Amino acid sequence: MLIFAGLGNPGAKYAGNRHNIGFMALDQIASDHGFGPWKSRFQGLASEGTLAGEKVLLLKPATFMNLSGQSVGEAMRFFKLEAPDITVFHDEIDLAPGKVRVKDGGGHAGHNGLRSLHQHIGPHYTRVRMGVGHPGHKDAVPGYVLNDFAKADQGWLDDVLRGCSDGAPHLAAGDGGKFQNAVALRTAPPRSSGGQKGAPKPQAAPKIAADPTPSAPEPQSDTRTALQRLADKFR
């Protein structure tokens, strides 16, 4: 059993917030991979399914962001799991919008949800850091992450969520590299080369300009005898 936990705040008021991108990722995974219905469990909403042959519990804590560790810790203890069995999807202001990075262990960097997780399960869990960009000044961060994504963000946001869903089986199999590749195929698909690289372009046949002056007739050969030529001279 593995646990994929998404961080966010419960309720319609927060549903579209940048802080809730972790919830959004889990919703996409549940929808695309045929997970069961969401049920109230472990102080949150949980859904079970299978990815890459592994049983996975998707968990959205309902404890609000600052107490996320309570919910995740309860689920971890129930299934007798260790911190490395937990993967957490969360917003990351230190990554540009649309960037996604997988990280094993590390500090919480001031993120209140991760701080709570450190307190309840320790630091040795996997994080899926989902870039939302930085407002430019640290004092503006709380208001920024608790505001909804702008309409202009919807394109890249949809690509990121679908990419996370595409890569979820790789994540369950422990391959963070392939997971990030799956996200990149959505967010930055390779461009078509438009043909064989280095092949010469076909050239049009040269146009031949028409000669505006008519050609002079070629001279005819003289077939007269010498006597006929002499006679014609005196006519």
C-alpha cells in the first residue's frame, strides 16, 4: 500500500486556490485511473485504487493546510507504513508555473503543510513540488497562494494536472524520472521536425524567359545549276 496525499484546504471557498493544486492533482488521478468514490476517512477524504500493480490510497486532508500531518499520520499508522511510502503533492512558490519536480526528503522551506508533515511523520517522504510561481515579495505570499489561479493560468494548469495523472503509475513504481518525463510531454511536448533533418529542400525548375523577338528564318540552300543561276541573273 502507498499513500498519495494532496495538500490543500477543504471547502468550495478554497477549491480554486493555488494552495490547493495538490487536491487538484489527486482529483485528476482518481478520475483518469478509475479510483473508487471519495469517502470520509483519516480526518480527510480518501479514495482507493491501483497504479502499476500497487494499491494506492489517495488522501485529501480536511484538517486545513497547517494540520495536514494529522490526517496523513493517521492513515500511515493505520496501514503500518513508513514515511518513504508517502508521496505528497503540494504547491511550490520557488518553482515557475508549470514546472514540476520530484524530491525525496529534505526540509519544509517554510511551507506550513510540509511543516506539519515533518512533525507527524518525519522528513523522509517523497514530495511532488508543483510550481505556482512567486508573487515577488515574501509578505505577499499568503494572499497569493490563497487566491484562485487566474484565467490565463488554466492552460498550463490543465497540462500539469494531466501530466501528473499520466505519470502517476511511474511514481507508484518508484521512478520519479519517468514521472517527470510524463509531465514534460504534456507541458513541453517535442516539436515536429517537419521532415528529415538536413535533407535539401526541393527546388522549382528554373523558368525560361520567352524571347520577345521572332527568330529569323534559316537560309535555304541554293539547288540551282550554274546555267540556271546565269539565266536568272539576266532576267
